[in-house]
Amino acid sequence: MKWSLLLAGLLLSANVWAHGPTPQKTDESIQVGASADAVWKRISAPCGLAQWHPQVTACEAVNDKQQKITLKNGKQLLQEIDEVSAAEMTVAYRLSGDIDLEALPVSSLNGKIKVSADGSNAKVVWTARYYRAFTGNEPPAGQDDESAKNAVDSFVKEGLQGLKEGRNAAAASRTGWRQKVCVAMRPVFKGLGLSVCA
């Protein structure tokens, strides 16, 4: 009887110490060299994520609330927009449907992106709350808390950096395009006596 009680006590104490996933969070911010209104237009545009996030290659509107996002690795996420507040310059969203673990190793995720004025610049704050992919007690490699946090941190940080570099990249792109046209058309312009692209 003593041994039975001891064994039962050990089993109960083991169950007390075992636990499922704990909530994870990512809170990141960045200053962008553009007005808050300009940055807000980029963030709040339907499927705008594909225009400024380096990990996103495409975005397709499924309906007025859902967007299918394609990542650089070819995997997709279904993002559901919960709220777009122009007054607070905030977009709140969550991942819905079955989340592809190769896209993000999480079982659920809620996020918010907020823009505010910071002098003549904009400050962007991106927060996310999520759980790891494996919801049991002993997650396999790649589905644990650390993997979830690393993946979400990376996604958020790269997105913020893409916003920050967006203006510069667009300006460089326009300059590169103009230069190519000028090089190709310079003989034509010169033949016409024009000093365009001199």
C-alpha cells in the first residue's frame, strides 16, 4: 500500500510540473524617415504587406477581411484583418485557418501594427502574441517556444526594416530605371539635338 501511494504521489507531481505552451510575445519598433500619414497609407493599404515586407512575395485578397500571403519560401499564411483604425493608425490582425509550420511555427497568432508621428518622421510599433506550433507538453524540434519566437521576431523585424528602407529602395529603383532609359536613348536624344540625360 505504501508503495502504491508513493508511486501515485510521484505520478501526480510529474503531472504538476508538465505544462503545455506558454504565451509568447514580440514587441518591436522602428523610426521611419517619412511622415506618419505616408507610412500609414502603406501599412493600411489592402495587401500592402507585399509591397514593403521582404519576406512576402505576394498577397491576394480572399474577401474584405482575409488575405492570403505568400512568403519567399513559397509557403502561405491566411491573415484575417480584425480592425483597421484610421483614427488610431492601427491595424489588428490574426492568422487563421491551418497554419503551415514551414511558414511560421505557431499554432495561433494575434498582431497589431501601430503608426504614430515622431516629429517629421513616423514611429511604427509591431506587437504579436502567439503560441508555439506544438500544443502538447514535449514539443519536437522546430515546434517549441524558441522556434516560434525566433521565427516571429525575424518576421516582424524584417518587416519593420522593409518599411524603413522602403522609401530609399523606391528612390533607388526609380533612379536605376531612369539611368537605363537614358543610356539606351542617349544616341537618339543626341541625334535630335536634345540634351536630355546629358
